[in-house]
Amino acid sequence: MGKYGVLIVDDSAFMRRAITLLFEADPDFFIAGIARNGREAIEKIKRLKPDLVTMDVEMPEMDGIAALAQIMEDHPVPVVMLSVQTDHGTEATIRALQLGAVDFFLKDRLVHEPDRSEVVADFLERVKSAAGAKISRPGSGEPAPQSAEERPKAARTQAADLLVIGCSTGGPSALQSILPHFPEDFPIPVVVIQHMPPGFTKPLADRFNNLCALEIREAEDGDVLKPGTAYVAPAGFQTITERKADGSMQLRIRSDLAPKALYKPSIDVTLASAAPLFGSRLVVAILTGMGVDGTAGCRDVKNLKGRVIAESEESCVVYGMPKSVYEAGLVDRQVPLSQIYARLTDFAFE
């Protein structure tokens, strides 16, 4: 029997069977049970204690979002959402990630993509990573209160001109612990690189914009970097920084750059462009995520005297990207998620 027991939650018999077949083809998994709605899922999680749950978003009686909220409160377990790419499905998925879902996967990719072997391999790799994720009860989704101590002191001198935050698996929940701390008048622009499929970064930015004092929006080609604004790199493209003729810095959104890069957006690609422009006045935070994206870019940052913060293992949902950067010797400070904002401002102001 495999080492990871999976509870499959979906109101569609076809999808339950299709997902079951995917897991049965991998010896690392076994089917612990199935559930047809959120209420049944909650009861079976208590009884079966699965290692991983795949959760449909839209179901009768209790949908996946309501079930997830109760699961995270009462019986935290790694949950991967299976969603559809509609306006409602996308918004619900963003909400699920902020509630503590480890990852999500689009149903259409699992059942309709022509080259399913590559899609299935990607799905199984991600759910395997999710099964080993560290789960804790997330916040309510409301902005975190900001104490006077968290604000940059008036007497301190600005020592950075750009902050870059990179994250992947578990990133939306981690960002929810950081972005609400930034004040409306934060004097340094922020660029956020979150690995997501196309269509999901704008709803993510819009949701955070409603929760935070800082203006947060999906980046557009030609955006001039301004204080008091966080730019979320759009999925499906690479985001780089360029100096304009008047000396100001802008973002360029490129479809033709790094076509073989594993991630679009890629932290490495963004940092490779920012490091030569900002040098020692660039501060980077690498948060939770699977893989090694960010390591090559942080090497560029350190070679040009920029500073790097990594999230420590104790708070990471998946300790992949921060671990890679740390083990490469590229980290100036490694701290748990609760201290990331304070360390960013420590480096950004002298």
C-alpha cells in the first residue's frame, strides 16, 4: 500500500473515478475514501485521517470553500483544490488558497489536455509535495493590525529602491501574512512573483487590494515603479525591470523572454533584470514554494551587493525554494513568516 492516503471529494462520479485512476497509477498513493460534498468530507476526514484531500470547489449541501474553512479550523490537513477556470471558480480558488489550501489544479487540464502524460506527471508531483506540506491554521483573511513598531521609523534613511517577494506553493496564504502590514505611504515599490496559471494573478491582486492599505494590482507592460504600490507579476509572462530614458524604472511584461523557463512568471528572470539596475538597493524575500526558482536570481542579487531574506523551514508550507537559496549560501537572514515584514523593513531602512 502506498504511503499517502487520499480522500477524493467531488460531487461528480466521473471526476471521482478519473481522479481515483490517476492516484492508483502511482504506488506512493492509496485511496483512503471518497466524499460527495463538503459535509461528508468533514466527517470522513475525522474518521479516516487521510494524508491528503483533493477538494472540488462547487458542490451541493456544502461547497469546497465552506468545507475547507471548517477543515482548517478543526482538522488541518493538506488540501489541493480542483477548480474550473471561470470567474466564480477563479475567485473561489483564490479564497481557498488564502484559507490554507496548499495548491490547486484545473480540472480541464486533467481530463481534456491533449498531452495528458505531462499534465498527469505535473499533477502527481504537486500533490506529492502537498501531501508532505506543513499545515497550520491560517488567519481569517482580514488585514493584520499594524503596530507603530512595524512602520518604518521617520528618522531612518531609505536604503532600498525595490523590494521583490517570490513565492510558489503556499504563497497566497503567506502573502496574506505580509502584505497587510505595509502602510499606504510605504516609500518603496514592491514586486510580487507568485507562481500561478494564467487568469489567476489578477483576481489574487484584486483580492489583496481590498484587504491592504498598500495599492496592489496586477502589473501591466510599461508600469513605472511607484512608491505605495505592489505589482503582482501576471501569469503566463515574464516580468522584468528596465530603466527609461528619463531615469525612472519600469516593468516590462514579455511573452518572448525565457521561453523554456519552467515558471511564467519566474523569480530568476525578474531578479536577473533587477539586480544590475538596483544593485545594493534591492531587497528580496523568498517564501514557501516547491522547486528552486529564485536561487539563480538571488546569486545575481548577492553578486551585486543586494540583500536576501528567506523564510525558515518552521513556517514554510513547502520548504523548497527557501531551502535552495539558503543552502547555496545566498541568504543574509532566514526567519519565520511572522518576521518577514520586519526583516524587509530592517534591510530597506537604515
